[in-house]
Amino acid sequence: MEEIIKIYENQIGISFCWKHSSSLLTQVIFRDIGFHLTEDELELFLDKIVDSKTQNKCSECELGEHCRSLLLQTPSNKVSLAVSFIELNQIEELLKGTLFQIRLNNYLNEICKN
């Protein structure tokens, strides 16, 4: 099995890349779903999360923040997810942490070249 490099992890999921891959894709996995995303697609996914936060929540739902009533669009226009407010925040944190770590690693790699 090919080795992986963990980029970021939180309560809902993990992001990683393949150690010997020349691809610029990052794998992000949460709730039994895997996405292969570029850095631009990670940014787009974060924009979709912001859009989802403006949706109205169920006003009388007994599940409250655990109710999966929010529709989260993904970078693929053919895939949407039903998520709770708590999951939405966890996914946002996973994507932000992933982007931060990717950018930090890229920055450090550039510095080390000099």
C-alpha cells in the first residue's frame, strides 16, 4: 500500500495526500465520503459553506443544531450534502485547517530551497 501524508485531522474527518504522487489533489474524508480536491476547490468548498450558513434552520425541530436540514453544495455541481449546523462548522474547520497546513508546507518548502 502506498504511504500517505496526513495534512490535517479533526473530529469529523481527515485530509491527506499520497506520499509519492505528482498530483496536486488533496483527499478530504468526512462522514464516509471522500473528495479529491485541488487548492482552488478547497477554497470553493469553503465559499459553499458560507452560503449554507445563511440558510434558515428548522424553527421547531427537536434536534436543534444536530438536525441535518442544511444543504451543503460541494465543488462538484452534481453533489450536495445534507448536514447539521454542527457538522457544517466541523467541515469548515477541517477545510480551513487543511488549507492552512498546505500553504504553510508550501511556504516552508520554498524557504528551504534557498
